[in-house]
Amino acid sequence: MYPESPFFTVEELPKDFIRPGTERRSIRLGEVQFMFISFDRPTVSPPHDHLWDSIIYVDQGAFEVTVGGQKRRLTHGDGTVVPAGVLHTLTTGPGSRLIEVWYPVKRENA
């Protein structure tokens, strides 16, 4: 899936809701997926891992992140990398937004 135009604004990207209070907008180019994920309430993700590598950047607010047993509070301008297969979890506050990049993109049913 390639975008119709080489330009975009976040607000124009298609959105979906991961869970109540969590909105995701994303764009994909080849094997890379770039996502803007907003949280309007505190959210806790259970410990999980993925088949893809992930880079997470905090755009707004604050997050408590645990990656491979290492825990840290991240605020605007901070980020983390999560290699494929590494257990991680994320706790958010209201009004938080992160930018996440996946490589390679998630395959359906993966």
C-alpha cells in the first residue's frame, strides 16, 4: 500500500481505535509503517511482544515503559527501541501521543 500523494497531514490519515480512548492514525511505505497513537485516558498495555522491530517516540505527555525488564518514564522528546521478540509494556496518561515506527510492517493475523 502506497499513499496516493507524497504529502500528508496527520489529521487526514485514516484512523482506527485500538481500544476505547486510544486512536491510531498510520501511513505505510513499502515495509515501513509510521503511526501516530493518541490516548485520551490512562491506558495500560499488558506485557507483550511482536514479530517486528519498533521505534517509539513520545510526542506529547508522558509514558512509563518497560522494555526487556528495564523500566523508564519517558516524556516529550524521549524514545525507545523495541526489537522483535522483546517483552514490553506501556502505561500512558491522558492527552499523551506517541509516534511509532514498525519494520517490517505487521502481517495480517500476525
